Amino acid sequence: MGASDHLYIFDTTLRDGEQSPGASMTREEKVRIAKGLERMRVDVLEAGFPAASTGDFESVRAVAEAIKESRVCALARARDPDIHAAGEALAQAEAGRIHTFIATSPIHMQNKLHMTPDQVVDAAVHAVSLARQLCDDVEFSPEDAGRSEHDFLCRIIEAAIDAGARTINIPDTVGYNLPEQFGGLIRTLRERIPNSDKAVFSVHCHNDLGVAVANSLAAVQAGARQVECTINGLGERAGNAALEEVVMAVKTRQDVFSCSTRINAREIVPTSKLVANITGFHVQPNKAIVGVNAFAHESGIHQDGVLKHRETYEIMRAEDVGWHTNRMVLGKHSGRNAFRSRLEELDIHLDSEEQLNEAFARFKTLADKKHEIFDEDLQALVTEAGAAL
Ligand code: KIV
Ligand code: ZN
């Protein structure tokens, strides 16, 4: 069966994002972020892991009570107490989901779980069935799927779907896969599992090799219809796929993707700032979409092009992701056109071309000594140029 044209965005900032060492959040902070995610219209938000601590249980419960427009999800290992805790924490949710998982790679089954593959399948089926008694919407993840054997994945996923899972999430838990390989895995699973059309295929990619977003996008091209991701790419170790990058790649390259999201992209930057302020994890300036330089132009050639037509050097509009506008940074690479245009914006009018030349020459000299020229610098050097003539 062909995949649908809706791509579900499952945000896990409050769960996997919080697993970034040093990024833990209070209940109130989680509710504030959850409301930002709801404004952004994420389809599902994973609020936490209720069995992990009393605090996490209370946070999931508070988020479940506060959120009405997104589905609220709680994580549970494939163990009865975890699943009961998740069900209880979600009791007041308008729309809830229990996400249960168990590891399926040989290294995890032998060394961490000390379970045989048959025991793992039985535990998964039991967990999904129990979760379905507590919640209509159940997601199952074979943890470390990226390093699991394909035959075994097919077997356990088919059994989980038969037991009632309606979302099958394929995690690349340790960020080991590369895009072509990961896209191929999703294609293979969808083709080989006889009941695969009864579930939405989801992906959850970690960024250990810096390809979490590329892997997620390759999976979407192969028919995955849910992407698990986090604001600013927060998450365990090197993080998860960044929500803002996945969403904007799909929106910007509609020629490539046969699906779209319902995300209100104008909420991306405000939510990114909220998460950065609360967690203290600041965004690097050159980070795609949400870095302060993502829509800034410094070189004269680029500034001249953008002033003539923005699409010469912009594939997205800053305003569409929630920035006030794009930015012309005046520095040593800037040209006369950007210089003149900034003076006009500041309502500074020079009497002659000669004065402009003199001011521009002074600007270049100053720019060699300073990283960025601010409006006050411009004001001062124009006054000096006027006096010199
Ligand atoms: O990375 C992972 O495998 C996870 C699972 C719990 C989905 O976070
Ligand atoms: Zn993860």
C-alpha cells in the first residue's frame, strides 16, 4: 500500500531531549515547552518516562492535563509496572499514547537484557497487549533496530502489529546507520512484513555520525510517515534529528517529498529560543534554521544579490520560520550596495557621491579591525566623513 500524504511530527524534546546530560527540566518548564509545541501543532509530543521517577510521572500527568491539540505520549519499557505508570500518568489526556520498547539487536539482547530472541518477542507482544488495555493508541519500538537482524525485526514487528500496535517506530538508537542504508531498511520492512499496512512507520534517529536528519529524510522518502525529533536537535549524546530541519526540508523540497506536515513553522524560532533558555543549551550561530546566522548575509556579493532579489541566496524566508527578518551584517566582506542600503534604513542621507565614497572608505578601514560594524559605528564614521570633506 502507498504511504499517506500526512507526515506526523512526533516531538521528544521533553523525553529524549531531556536525556541530554544537564538538560533536565522542572514540571512547570515542561508544561511551558509543551504549550509551545502545541502552538507549533506537533502531532504527538512525548512528555516523559513516568516509571523513571516520581517527578517524571508528575510532569507527564501535568502535560497530559494541559495539552488539548496534540497527542501526549508516555514512554514505557516492555514491563508491566512501566506500562501501568504510563497509563496512569496519561489518564486525563484528551488524546494519549503509550510508547513501549524493547531492544532487538544481538548485542543488546545478549549483553543487556540476557534474553533469547523468543523471550524478547513474547515480552513485546505482552507489553503491546497490556498497553492496548490501557490506551487505544500504542506505539512499539524495537530499540537499536539500526543494528538488528532484518529477519528478526520482521518477526517482532509483525507480532507487535498483531498485538495492536498502530505505530511502529524504527530507532537508530546509536546513530550508526547512513542514509541510503536506513532508507533501505524502512523500504524492506514495509515490503516484507505482511501486515505492515496496518501501522504507521516511524523513525527515531540519533546524531552520533551527524546524519540524524539525513537518515530521517531518507526514511520518509522510503515511506516512513512519522519522524521523531527534538527542538534544536537536543537528545541523548550527540542528540536526535532536529525538528526544525526535518520540517523545513520537507516544506522547502515539496518536489522531492510526497507528504507534508501540519506544523506552523512561524512558531519554530520562538520555541527554539524557549527551549534554549530553559535548558541553557544555546544554539550555535550557524545552526540551520534557528541559528542567528541562518538568515544573515555578510559578503558583498551575497548582500548585493539579496538586495536585488532575495531568492538569489535564500531558499527559505526568515519570516516563515519566526525570525523578524533576514539580516545584513556589515563587515569587511560587505559591499557599497549594502552599506548604502543600511544608511538609508537609518535615515542617513549623504549630500554627494563623494561623501558616500569617503564614508565607505572609512567603513572598510574600520571593518578590517572589527568583526561587525554596528549602527552607532556607522553614525560616527558618516559624521567624520562629512567633516573631512
Ligand atoms: O533511541 C532510542 O532507541 C529511544 C527509544 C526509547 C525509542 O529513545
Ligand atoms: Zn532515542
